[in-house]
Amino acid sequence: MEKWFEASTTSLIAIVLTAIGIYFATIIFTRLAGKRSFSKMSSFDFAMTVAIGSIIATTVLSKSVSLLQGVIGLAAVYILQVLVAILRKLEIVQKLIDNKPLLLMDGEEILQENLKKTRVTESDLRSKLREANVLELSQVRAVIFESTGDIAVLHSKDENVKVEDWLLKGVER
């Protein structure tokens, strides 16, 4: 317990300088790779965010990883992310990396089997409907569990309005 507050001035300066260096490297790589680097688009993007955080923490706090090693590791992860983003245009890569969106409600019908698959409770579903300002189930056209884990509610007060097929393309029923 007495070692919790022990640190040499040299090690503290090294931590601060490394933090500054890795911080600027992260900003530069994010600007080069684009905003998608930290977006919530797919499981791969989530893994990317976790990897970056881990590299930054290890580089700043571990004596065994130099700033140069951390920057190279960071660059490798960003390059991998850009390559996967480019390759995701191929259907086979997209199927491997992305989760398929899944229909939770088809109009007023709650698809219980899909709720089970996604581990979304009816309580969660009601919450999302309220969040979307749905006042009556008859307003619901579709509720979709997106590949990002978000729940999208498509609704309209006009009962004649249907969801365009294009919006439901790729959504599993």
C-alpha cells in the first residue's frame, strides 16, 4: 500500500511526455483515417476503439513499451481499420464483420423470437418506443435492432404511410 504514491520525478515526466506524444499521434491518425475511427458502426469498429484505448494506456503507463512502439502499434491498428473499411464494400467481408440488422416489430406485431435472439426485453422495447414519441402501437411501422446495437423506431401517425423497401433492405425478419 505504501507504494501507491511512490514515483520518481523522471518516471512522472516520462509518463507526461509519452501521454502528449501518443495523444498527438492519435489525433493525427484519426484525422488521416477519418471520423469513422471512433464511430459506432460495427463490432469491428468497437474492437478498434478498445484496441486504441489499450495501446494508449500501455504506451503511457508501461515502461516496457516505448513511445515509438506505441505509435507504430497505433498506426498498425488505424491501417487495419482503413483496410477493413475499404474491404467492407465486398459482400463476403461485410458478412464476416457486420451483424445483420434484425426486425423486432413488424407494424404492431412484436416478433418475440427476434427479441429473444437479441436479448431485448419488452421493457427495453417499450422504452425505445416512448423515446421515439410513439403514442400508439398503430403508429409503429417497424422497429429494427441495428448492426450497431441501436434500436431504430420507424413510425408515422398516418396509417397509410408504409416503410419503403429500400429502408428495410438487408434487415432480417
